[in-house]
Amino acid sequence: MPKIAIVQDDAPNAFATGRDPEHAVIAFTTGILKVMDREQLQGVAAHEMAHVANRDTLVSAIAVTTAGAIALMSDLLFRILWFGGGRKERHGSNPILAIASLVLLILAPLAASLIRSAISRNRESLADATAVQFTRNPAGLRRALEELSRDNTVVAQRSTAVAHVWIESPLDSSFSSKLFATHPPIQERIEKLRQIEQGNFPD
């Protein structure tokens, strides 16, 4: 049984954290406790329990660490290629190498961020599906997500560093594009749950 925490915040949201199931914490904002009924909260709790059971905190930590390592290595390689042995001797007669190193510096961190975001979206979809397995009631989570989609308030502590842990991303479209989003579109998640309710199981 994970520890339960309450976050003093009017925005309805929740998250799970902890390095493994034995050290997990599931947090609910005061806002979500006010606006959701028992069935909806059961769906939210099951979604966060799914993150714990699937060890998504560990997966996210590995993804973030890998992305950071790629960015660091690309920067190091750029510096070696650009400054190692003197820029004039290295690149004075080889502008292609200079351009290639610059492209690597720009694209490697970008690619790492795209991969990290894709992994996060995949884990959110998996948590929705696992939550349905736990509760045998897709309507609870579906209704919870519908409530979240109607609410315009966002948590006070919104940051790209922790956006992936919330059940609904606190970052709006002005902060992150669909490519870098940490969650699938909430309407897409709702539609998949509605299909499960009707006996259809989307891929």
C-alpha cells in the first residue's frame, strides 16, 4: 500500500512517485478531492497505482537520465571536434565536419527529448489500461478525465521537469507542442476508455 499525500492546491490533479512499489507515494490535490465523486477518485487512484505497479517512476528516471546523457555527450563531442587540436587546423580545410558537428549539437538533444516524451505518453496510456484492469470499471477513470478536461485551473507548481508525473499535464499548448507533450491528448484518452466501456478494445 503506497503512502498517501495531500497537496494543498485548488487545481484537480494527482501523481505517483517513488523509486519502487515499496517506497511509493500517491498524492492528490485538495482540488481533486473536492470536485470528484467516489467512482472518479477510484479511477484516478487506480491510474496512479498502475504507475506504481508498472514502475513508471523508474522508467521515467531512466528516460530523463538517458536524454541528459545524450545531450551531454553531443556537447562534449562538439567541443572536441570544434576546439580539439585548434579550430583552424581541424576545420579550416573541412567545413563539412564543422557543419556536421553543429548539426549534431542541435539535433541530438532534440531527438533525446522526443524519445523521452514518447516514452512518457506510452506509459500514460499503459497506466490508463492497467487502471481499467484494476477496477473493471472504465467509466470511473473516463468520467475523471472528463472532469479534468472541463477544468481550466492548473497546479501552482507547474514545470517541464515534473509535468510527466501528473495525471493531467499542467502545461498547456503554449508551453509544449504535441511532439513534446508528456501525455496523450486527454480527449484521446477519454475516447479509448469509452470504447472499452462499449466492449471495443483499441490498440
